[in-house]
Amino acid sequence: MAVRPSVACRLSFRLVRSAQLRCKGLAPGRTEMNKPLMLLMCAVLLFRSATHAEDEVRTISLSDCIRAGLTNNIKLQSAGIDRAIGQEQAISARAMLDPRLAMGTTYWQSELTDSRSFVPGQKETVDVSARLQKAFSTGTRAELGLYQNRFRVNEGTNSLFGGLIPQYSSGLSLSMSQSLMKNAFGDIDRSLLASAELGSAIAGAIYWRERQSVMLDVVSSYWDLYAAGMNYRTGMESLERARRLLTTNRERVADGLLDETDVLAVEALIATRAVDVLALSNAVAGAKDVLLNLVEPSGEHWDDIRIGFPPNHRVAQEHLEGDPVAVALANRRDVAAVEMLVDLAEMDLLMKKSVARPDLQLLGSVSIGASDSGLDDLFEFSDSGWTGGLSLEVPLFRTAEQSAIRQARLQMKKAMNNSDSLRNAVELECRMATRALVTGQERGKATKRAMELQKRKLDLEKQKFENEGRSATQWVIQAEDDVSIAEMAFNLAIAEYEKSAARYRMAMGLDPVALDEVRPANLSEETN
């Protein structure tokens, strides 16, 4: 673990001072026997000093961890990309009805031969056109076109083409078509638009559910680290109590009140406690790595980051109001996403049926134009005309269309089954989350009460041992063990309660932790 120079100097001083205190506490002739214990304690003190150098590290809170996790989580970023893609697809589908302008020009040249003189000549044609197209949600397609044509035969030909040199024509036309069967009244167009909108909404629901999952992972890891850190503190306090008991026993041995075995028993207890503390410190490091891996503070030195925990934690009482299942079904976005998938499958089936039908189209157009050898009267549009008709398209073999319809039916049935399955899963999740929350509340209260009673028992046992002599070392050691076990059980109960509360909120469709504002975490700042 990388330690900065100022921290290293302070740790060296603490290490030497701790070693001196341990040597002073040893009985004559027992220094050599306790060297391994002293080295182990020095290692533990080194870890403790590096971990708790509050003036040299930066502290981040649960809110900072969640915000950093939401900012840096790669899986959530991918879900955000999918949401953005869905939004762009919806915009693209809506743009299908936008007007479109198409412009073009064509130059065409060919050889001509006079039928009387057989003199070859050159024919040149220049076409310029502009078309404005618009599709309507009713299935109607309209096009407004403007065109101009220039026809010229070079002067090498004789008078047969003389009347056509040069020749100009222009025109303005409006044409419309309406599907009466396949896309009657815009069934296909509306299905495409609705499908794109639903796809965008589904991607958004998936993103928000993934966001809640990331928050839950961070919250769970945070409280796992809390439990590990509090258990480490409990282990250190238990080790310190064992040291004080060792000092007391040595004084009593010197006074002839206790036997040497009482000192050996406490020394064995200290060795065991030191090993336990080392294991607890490893648990803290592992839990911290898991949390910071979720947070992913890129470019930061993890050894310089300290997780801040709320002081004097207590078990809060959650308000369980209303039917949890009804609340969850109304709030959860994954339920809404699955229901939208059912609607999407139904629309897809209707669109497949529409595509498989024969198509009858009503066609019509009106046009005006002019043709002259000069440009003066080119835009007078003295000519006019109109057309109308019907177009019938009947597919002879519809094997592919029928197969697509069967697939769409199966997809709709699958979506409906998924919806029913998710509703059952949500109902089960709500019952389990509610039960876990209530159990966590009761467990927290019970373990806290047990811890307080065990501490009172330890105090009474110490009074009997020190003042009245009516207790033995083994009973004090047993009371010490009971206190440590009760404190660790309370720490675990607190962590499990917080995790169960987060799971309960997520089961209800809410964020695991309520954040007023989600912003990227700045891990370089101090957080009080």
C-alpha cells in the first residue's frame, strides 16, 4: 500500500512507540517468547494507522459513491447508449412524414439521321426537375413537380428538324396516391411510428432499471464495508481490553493473588485476538476494493480514499403503507417495459397482416405546361391535363408473409407470458422484501439489546474479578468473547437492515437511496 512521506513518518513513530509500550508491559524473561506477537501487533498497528489517518486521506460518503458509480459504470453507460439510440430511432420514424425536396438535371446526347438526306446530326436534350414529396399519416402520398426541358438539334441537319430547333417545354404537376387495402388509412405508417415510440420508451425503462441496479450494488457494497469496518473496530477494542486484562493479571500475579496460568491464558487470548484483527482488516480491504471497483474512481489513488459512515447509527422505522404489490406494479419501469413489449408485439402482428394483404391504390394527377421554341411564353402554362386510375397488386405466393404472421403471433404470445411471469416475480419479490425489511428491523433491535446486556455483563464480571475476587480469568475472557460476538452481530444487523431497506425501495420501483440531485462525484474534494 502506497503511503506518502508524512504519513510514513507518523506511522514509524507510532510503530516504535507501540513496540516500546509492549516491551514495558512484558514480565522479565518473557520478551523473547512474545517477539512474534509483537511483530504481528506492529503489522496490525501499521494497517490501522494507514487506514485511519483522517488528516491525510479524502472521505467520500454514500451519496458520493452512488453518484460516481452512476457516472462511471460501463454497463449503465451502455444502457444509456441504447436509450439514446431508441430516441434517435423514434425521431427517424417521425421524420418519415417530413416533406422531401428532390432536384435533378440530366444531359443527354445522341446521333440523328435525316430521313431524306441521311445527313447525320446531333440531338441534345437537357432536363431540369424539382419535386416536393410529402407522406401523410393517412397513407396518402403527394408529389408536386416542376420540370423544364430543352431540346436542340445542331445545324448540320437539314430542314426536316428545322422546326424543332430549338424547342423548350415546362410543366407543373400534382400527383397523389392512396392505398385502399394494404396501407388503408395509414395502418402501416401508424404502426411504424408507434413501434419506434414504444422502442424508445422500452430502452428508457431498461436504462432506469439498470440505474437502480447499479445504485443497489453500490449501497450493498457500502454497507458491507460498513459492517467490515465496524467489526474491525470491535476487534481492536476487544484486543485493547485483553491488553488491559493482561496488565491486571500480571499485577495480581506479582501480588500473589493469581497463578501464572492466568497470565498465559490472557496472552493466548491476545494472540487469538491479533489474528482475528488481521483477518478483519483483510475483510475491510476486500470490501473496500469491491466498493471502489463499482465506483471506479479513474485516476484516483484508492489508498488515499476513506469511506465515511454515519455516526451512532440506529435502525429507522420504514413506513409500510398500502398494498406493496399494487405500488410496485404502478411504479416499476420494468413492468411498464414488459407491457409495452406486449403492445409492440401486437402492433407488429397487425403490420405483418397488413403487408400480406393485396394492395389497391387510387392514383390521380393534374398538370399544366407549355411548349415553345422561345423562352418568352415558356411559363404561361397554356396546356393542362389530368389522369386518374386504380392499381391492383395481388401476391401470388404469400409463403414468406404467412410465415412472418405466424412468427409475430408467437412473439406476442411470448411477450404476454413474460408479462405474466414478471408480475408473479414482482409479487414474490415484494413479499420477500417486505418480510426482510420487518425482520431486519426486529433483528437490529434485538442485537442492539443483546449487545447492551453483554456489555453490562462484562462490566459486572470485571467488578467481581477486580474488587471482590468472586470471578476467574476464564469467566472474564468468556464475557469478552460474548461482547465481541454481540457487537459484530449488531454491526451485521445494521448492514443487513440497510441493504434490505434498499431492496425494499427498489422492489417498490423507487431508487434504493433517495438522492435530491444526481451529479458526478468529485473524489478530490473533502466530504464532511
